[in-house]
Amino acid sequence: MEGAGSAKPPLTRAMVRRIVFSSSIGNALEWFDFLVYGYFAPVIAKQFFPVHDEWLSTLLAIGTFGISFLMRPLGAIVLGMYGDRQGRKAALTLAIALMMTGTLAMAVMPPYATIGLAAPLLVLLARLVQGFAVGGEFGSATAFMVEHSSTRRGYYASWQFASQGAAAILAAAFGSLLALWLPPAALASWGWRVPFFFGLVLGPVGYYIRSHLDETPEFLANREAMSAQRAVAGTNEPAGRRGLDLLLAVGIVAQSTVGVYILQLYMPLYAVKQLHMAAATSFGVVVLNGGLQFALSPVMGALSDRIGRLRIMLTTSILLAALTYPMFALLKAHPTLGWLLVLQGAAGIFKAAYSGPMPALMSEIFPVRMRSAGLSIAYSLGVTLLGGFAPTIAELLIHWTGDTLAPAYYVSLAAVVSGISLSIVGWRMRKPLLAH
């Protein structure tokens, strides 16, 4: 492995906490912002996309949510390459500054009734800036975590998704409490903006900490080597291999991203519109999903350091593919809080078991010199192609087919795609060993 010979001083607990917090706070801010937007999509639709057809208004709002993901691959390329050339710290600091810009715009944006057509256009612009920023966040943050340890990569990198669980808890708590405490008129007028202002409190903290980080030892040890290899990259490594690595990494992301966007982000809207459950209840149940993800992702990441990542993740893919449809069918037959708790609890466990080890496994696919870009591009492509438009696809499938179980098919298909990708990665990792 590149840079393996460089000596690394042992990490103290304080250093570990700083590494984990600084790397995961941007991911938490990203997910808090996106989850809040998704949870309040019906309200945002009326504020910025007022049309006579309520379904079309909601579709425009969540469609704008999805369109922002088109900027992720561009952000992944630009910020990922920036992180590989200038360092993980530089990319992380720039990414969180851009994220704060998008969040601020949403918090203070005047509605359609005040500024007319400029309102939806500015909302779209804010989402595009946000999408560009988060495109490079995952790769740079994951690289920063794993490059501080060769033996605890699974545990360190798992905090990427543990932070998503914490963001889900906060976002769902805001959604539930605001829906309970505020009258509909106040919620539609200004209440939905409160979570975005809260997100702005987290941003400056993350920016300050990131701007005072030390660069990773592995990146520093490989700086000159990366520059030399970059100059001859076309001659010392087949381009097809890197393309296949990227494709497999996108396939690995499929289950994680579709699972979170359907089973976590979309479920409150699904429960209200398709199951006719109370909004406060549907928001509150997501806290269970996020809580399990927050608590179990580090456990699964640490376990993957001991028994292997592929074993845990492939088992999860098989179980999710087999059990998603029955869980949705039971929830449709019994649209109660109890069954919604069962589905969200199972989804939280599956998410933690799969996504906890995932960043470390993906980081091991790419070499140090292109790790930030490789991770960012693969993750952004996976999220953009399969996750960003998942709520839109689910709404369209239900609308066109009349089948309220359509989201289950999409989740199961993603699990199958990831299972195949994991199997190929496992075979490729064993192949060099079998050749000796």
C-alpha cells in the first residue's frame, strides 16, 4: 500500500474525537439540510411552487430536490481532485463553506408571493450550490478518516453514516415538534425555516474546526509520489481498471442511498399521503431509524475491522432484498404506528449494518493518490443516479401504476445491484491471493 512505510504517531483519544467530529460534521449538516427539505416538501411546495394541482406542486418541490443532485458529480470531480492535489483539509474547508451558503439561502428566501418567479429559481440555485458542495464532501471526509489508521478504518469511517443518523434524529425531531406545536398557518409562513437556521449554527463550528486541522500523514507521505504518478498515470495503470473500480463502487452505493432516501427521507411523506397517518407520528418514527443508524454504524464499522466488511454487507443485501416487500405489504395491510415502527427499526438496522463498513471498503478500492476523487465521484454518481430522484421515482411509480407498494420494488432492486457488486469486489480481492 502506498505510504505504508511512513511512520505514524499513535493517536490519542482526543485526536480521534477531533478527527471523527471534524470529518463527520459536514456530512451531518448536509443530511440535516436535505432531510429537512424533504420532510417539509409539501410546505415548501406551496411557498415556492404554487400550482393548482397539489400533486404537481409537491412533485416540483421534490423534483427540485432531485435536480440538485445533478451537481454532485461535478462537485465530486472538482472538489475530489482538489482534495487529492491540495489536501483533504483544503477540500473539507471549502465544501462546508459552500454548504453554509446554500443553507443560508434557503433560510432567508422570500416566497413566491413576494418575489414571484425569482423564488423557485433561487431555490433551485441554492440546491445546486448545495449539491456541488456535498459532491466532494464524502470522498474528502472519508479519505481524511481512513488515512489516520490502517487497522481501524471501518470504525473511523463508519461515523460518516452515524452522523447521518444523528442528522435524521434532529431533522425528524424538528419536523415532529413543529408540526405538533405550530398551527398550520405559522408552520407554512415561517416555522419550516427554523430548522434551516439551526443548521446555520452547526456550519461555522465545523468550518472553524476544519480550518485548524492537520493534514493526514498518509497524504503528506504520498504527496510527491502522487505528483509523479499523476504525470504517468496513463502508462503505469490500465484506465479500464479504474473505470471498473468506479462502476463497482457506484453499485456498492446503490443499496445505501436508495435505502436512506426511500426508507428514511421519503417515509414521512409516504405515511401521510399513502397511509393517511398523522404527520407528527410519521416524523417521530424516523427518529427510531436514525437512532439505530447512529448507535449501530460505529459498532458495525468496528466489527468489519475484525471479521471483514464484505461478509457483513453482503448478508445485509440478501436480507434487505428478501424482506423489503413483505414489510411494506404488512404496513399497507396494517397502517398503524406499531408496524411503522417495525419497518423503521428494521430499516435502521439494515442501514447501519451495510453503511457502517461501506466507506472503508470503498476507500480500499482506490489508491491514495486518487482516493478523494474516486470516493467522491463514485458516491456522487450513486446518489445522483439512484438516490437523489428516489422520492420522485416512488411518487411517479405510485401515480402511474396505482400500486402503493412500488417503493419496495425499488429498494429490493438496489439491494440486488449492491449484492452483485459486492460479490465481484470480493472475487477481485481474492483473485491475487489465489494466484500465488
